[in-house]
Amino acid sequence: MFPLHVWMTGSGTQFNMNVNEVMSNRCCQIAGTPLGSKKPVHPNDHVNMSQSSNDTFPSAMYIAAAVETTKRLMPAVKALHDAIDAKAKAWADIVRSAAPICRMRRRSRWARNVGLCRHAVDDLERLDDALKGVYRLALGGTAVGTGINAAPVSPKPVPPRSPS
């Protein structure tokens, strides 16, 4: 990672440009050209492709959030619910001696607390609905829409689609 001063925060411009420079220099190494020569790969023109970090940095964060939510969080929550629900059913006939509450009732409450007992579909749909805004990426613009440092031909817009 790149150490940044506390006042270098915001949209991620410094981090973004550091990544671009590293990638450009790695290409220089592979091509056998001097580091920092920006040949054959220029950090802004070829790596960043003149995108504003106001676009690229949040978009990278949105992509990471969408992937982690759909590939890890949602399956993990469902698996947790299913495991608790299975235990509740397996222990349905066991009664505690200290209080006449069967284990099923206790485990069912755990599953309900996970939020997926009776309303599993609703809760997962709420997560899906929340992700709709995350799927909209702010790509294709340049520094506050000015066109500064943009290539003469504008890039094609990013097609709207959910990660699969």
C-alpha cells in the first residue's frame, strides 16, 4: 500500500495515481524501458485512461462491495440461518429441566434474530434492493465533467448490469 498523509484524503486521487504509476513502471520493466519513462505505457493515458478518480475510486469500492455482498455475505447469512434452523428442528423434542422451554424454541429465536427465519426472502430481497444503487457506476466522466485530459474520442458508456 501507499502511505498517505492524513490531509490527502477524499476521492482517492493520490492512491489512484500511485497505482497508475506503479502499473506504468511495471510495464516499463517488462518492456525493458527505463522506469519513469512512461513508455510504452503512460500512467494517465493508458492505465487511468483519463478517468477522474472521482469516478474510478468510488467505482472500485462499489464493485468490491457488490462482489463481497453477493458472493460472501448473503451466502454466509443464509448458511448461518440454515444451520440454526436445522439444529432447532433436530432438538425440537429436547426440554431443558430448569425451565420448560424446548431447545427448538430457543434456536428458532436465534434464527429469527439472524433475520431469516420467517422472512428469509424479504430480507435477502432488501439486500438486493440496496445493491441496486451500488451497481450504478459513475464511470465515463472526467474531472468534474470538464473533459480535461480526456482522449479525443469519448469511451463507450459502461452498460448497466448486475454482477453475476
